[in-house]
Amino acid sequence: MAGITDEIKAGCNIVDVIGRSVNLKRSGSNYKGVCPFHNEKTPSFVVSEDKQIFTCFGCGQSGDVISFVEKYYNLSFQEAIEKLASEYNIELKSGEFKNEKKKDVMYNINAEAARFFFEQMRTTENPAYKYIRRRGISDQTIVKFGIGYAPDSWDSLILDMKDKGIDEKQMTALGLASGNNGKIYSKFRNRIMFPIINTRGKVIGFGGRVLDDGIPKYLNSPESEIFRKKNNLFGINLTRQEISKEGKAILVEGYMDVISLFQQGVKNVVASLGTALTENQALMLKRYTNDIVIAYDADEAGINAAVRAIDILIPLGLKVRVLKIDDGKDPDEYIKKHGKNDFMKAISKAVSATAFKLDILKEKFDIKSNDGRIDFLNEASRELKKISPIEAEMEIKKLVKDTGVSEGALRLQVLNEARETRKAADNVFKNNSNQESVAAAKHKFSQYEGYFIKLMVTKCDFIDKVKIYDFVFKNPSPINIYQIILRLYDESGEDIDTVKLKDSLESDDLAVFENITENIKISDKENLIFEECVRGIEGRKSKNRQQDIIKILSVLDEEKDKEEIDKLTRELIEIQRTAY
């Protein structure tokens, strides 16, 4: 892997690659442009041709040509390598990415199925077209999203696919067909078909909505080598650039919510392929924005789903607000009734995630009674410890008015909750300190490299979380171990097979891996350990950024650069405020 990585970096000029997507202008020995990863007006995105790296002094994103392609196009490391190799005619040797050909075949089969469903929608008289038009969806939008129709037939799709040389086994593997007693039949029948498309424009699966009283109401493609529900978002292929441009994403529940909002001009919207948002989906959103507005249905299921989504989004450092719809049970109904302007006004008034959760908690307890008030405030304190001091301050003042409890008592309770959580993580770190320092000194891996590798092989859910902080991997062996973990995860999508991992490591790397797994203990405190690592990394980043700002301020001209000095001074004050 290291060979092809070095070849890609040597053969792809970072200025050429980034220049296709970002308008770069020469600035001294470097190039400068508006950052594609956050919303800004003053260019702070710098590309160094000499060093072949990029850095944004606004949002902190940085990396080489491969990591830029990963971040910008939302690709895995493997997919970024493949994309660059294809564009620059760099040959991938036999055995490298051997699953890609198989995946391409699967993508093509899904594309043919999508084409069949779309033709059925547009060229035949069918109930799906009548339904979709009755819901106010235009022909133009039908084409934009590739919405199709699965006929009420047991074999029409199968016969069409066979005519194109696609066999039954391939159709079954992708969930387009099912078998029973030696017979095969179409899995999707009499349903509106929504193709699910990834950021590379590949059809990875389908969602089918029933048109009669059949169950289930929605039927999704099963998990396959190219479709993992937890890793994808509906509409992201069309809306990711608008999300980056607007600086926020509106997260809805269903296909029709995305389609209806998009048609009305609200294009920074995605759906979580069902009500249960996953950490991987949240991490995908974080590539494009840190600001999320949850706009789920106003029924009980939607409210519960919103609470679950908040608990996933907040720990990842995302700013979360919740749209409260009183008139109309979902965003689709609301925007049709009131239009885009009123909908956007409602979005601007979305409440903070904490305020939303506290409102729900109030309904669970009788805050007029002493016991109810105590139980409510204990629960509320657990929520307040998760948020910034400024936001907690605002919520505490509201709680004082609602409950009559003193401000001092509330602050003390929140502080105690935060201390208990921090203490639990600190204990785990202390227990590991002696063992890990010996191992690290001997085998040259940092504390964060060791913890991240241990977390990734303990539970695969941490792999995508660690990707955000992959810049901590600086020592040779941890870098090699990390890249192989990514490759194994891309192949299986499941917990890492440590036997396969060890078989893939050279002797020096294997020694490092075995010391990490043996000496670093996490004691069922995975989430706490990850949070503690992130806290330390972010603290170090803030310290480095503070030093950078001081250096920049020392060379700026007080008259010519007044606006930049004011901006950097405000940032410096904010860093110092949050650090102490």
C-alpha cells in the first residue's frame, strides 16, 4: 500500500487536483482560495506546491492530495487512491484493490435496475406516477432524483435483467430478487422506487414505498458489499455542495421530505434512511458542516428519533438544533402548506438540542412536586454537563425560573456531574500510564496512536470517528497499522479480524501492534477514552493555533491589516476563554 500511495503523491500535483474544485490564486510561493470545507468569504485556504499539502487557517483542515480527495468527495482512503490513479493513468498493480472490479459489476447492475424502474415510471401508465404527481412532485424532480416504479409483477425486472446478461445469483446478492423453492421473483413489486446514490454517483441500493396496504410500508435493499445503510444518507449526492455552501444541513426522516424540500428550493437537506441516525452517517455530515438542524416528524416516533440523533451528533462536536413543527406533522406537509420562506423562518427559530431535550424531560416529571423537581433537575444536570459553559449558563437561568431552585445549587449539581464523568476517564488513563509509557518508548508510538488503534480493533464504530483525527498518526508503524485497519474495514464493514490484521503486518509493525493491544487497557470505557483523547487533541490544536495567531499578529501591519488583526484577536480571545 505504501508503494502505490507514494506513487500517487509523486504523480499528482496537489495544485492541479485541488484547482479543479477550488479557484486558486498565487500568493507568494503558495496558492490561496476560499475553503471548500466551511463557509467563508475571506480566503484562508492555502495550498503549498513545494510541500504538496493544503491547510485552512479558518477551519483547521489540512493534509495531502489523497486526504483532500477523501474529504472533498467523501471517499474512503481506498476510493481516493482509485480515483486519482484513474485520472492520472497510474496503474494499480495486480492484487491492489482486488474487490473493485467486483463492486463495479454490482454498481452497474443497480444502475440497470434503476434505469428499468425509471422507464416504468415514465413510459407506462402506473399508480406510482399518479401518486407522486398527487403529492406535488414535478416531472423535473422525478428526473432529478431518478424516481421509478416497480411493476406489480413477479418477474418483469428479472426478465429485463436477464436480457442484459445479468444472472439470478447477482440479482439476489443485491436484493433485487429473492428465491423460494427453486423459484426466483422480483423483491420490489408495486412500489415507488427511490434509488440511493453515493457521492460518487453510484447507485448503491433502493428504497421502495408500497402503493397499497402491503407491509412493510418502506422496503430497503439489504446490506451488500456496496450498500451499508449505516454509512449512507439519502440525497447527499445532490445536496452536499449546498450543505457546505449554506454552512448547515437539515436532517429529515424520509425520502419524500428530501425530495419535497429540494423541489421547493431548500437544497441543503438529507435523510438518514430511516429514523435511526448512525454515528457513521453523522460523521459523513461532519465532512460538510458542523451545524445540523433536525427536522423529523412531530409525532412520538419522530421526537424519540430526534433525541437519539442528538445523542449521536453532540459528542462528535456538532452544533445541533431541532425544528419544532406545530402546523403539519412533517417538513413535507409544512413546506407545501406554507412555502419556502415560512419554512426557512421556522428553521431560523429552531431550538437548541439541550432546550429540546429539557422540554421533553419536563413532560416526564411533575415539577410542581418536590420529588418531581429533584428528579427532573438531576436529569437536566446530566444534559447540561455535555454542553458549553455559555449555553449551560442560558439554560440554567431558564431552569431557575421554571423550578424556583437557586442558581448556585444548579451550578454545583452540573459541576459534580461533569467531575464524575471526567474522573472515570482519568482513572482509566492513570491505570495505563506506566505500561503504555514503557511500550511507547520502546516501540515509538504516541499515546493517541496507541489508544486510537486499540479502540478501532475493539469496536469498528470507532474507525470513522478516528478518521477525523488521523493526523495524529505520525510514526511509521502506527501509520501502517492504521492504513491496514482501514483496508480491512472497507472490505468487510465489520469488526476488525485481528488474525487477518496480524497476517498483513510486517514484523516491526506486528511488534508495535501486539504491545498496544497487550499494554493499553480500556476497561469497557471506550466512549470515555475516546472523548478524553479528543479533548487532549483539541486542546493541543488550540494551543498550536494560539501560537500561530500570535506569530501572525506580530508581522501584520496595524493600519493595512486592521480587519485581519481584529478577526485574529477575536479568535485568540475565544481560544483563551475556552481554555481556562
